[in-house]
Amino acid sequence: MSDDDPIILRPGEGPVHRTPFGDTLVWKVGEAATGGQFSIHERIAPPGARSTPHKHHELVEAFYVLDGECEFVIGDRTVHGSTGTFVLAPKATLHG
């Protein structure tokens, strides 16, 4: 595969990672394949799953709720997200 080749993944395809918090992540593309510009993964989070609040100093992180509901912590705000909600965590902003 060269840098000019498209990456095409069907639903459910991509490396799978299970977190200790109960989430399943299906990686679509990592930063190495995009020259550090972005990465994309699909996260399947059962009720009660969570992410430890953290920051990225070089990355902006975006979330889009495809189905269901979840709660986001972005800086000092807590945001309820339902289907169709988009949330963006700017660089160096605590989020989870």
C-alpha cells in the first residue's frame, strides 16, 4: 500500500481494542497513516462505560453520537449527548 492508496473498511472492519472500562474500539485509521493529521475509531460503549478524563496536547478530539446517549466532560462542562450530538474537545482541553 502506498500513501496514495485509499483505505476502505466495511462496517466492523479494522483492528479491535477492548478497554478496561467496557468499551470496544474499532480503529479505522490511525495517526501514522494520516501523517499525524487525525485518527478515526468507532467506539461501542455499553451502559456504564467511561473514559478517564485526559488531554491531548497535539490533537483535537471530536465525537459524534451515532446511536444512544452518553455524557461528555469537556473542560469544566458536562454535556449530555444523544443520537446526532457532535462534541469537539480542543487541544489541551480536559475531556472524558
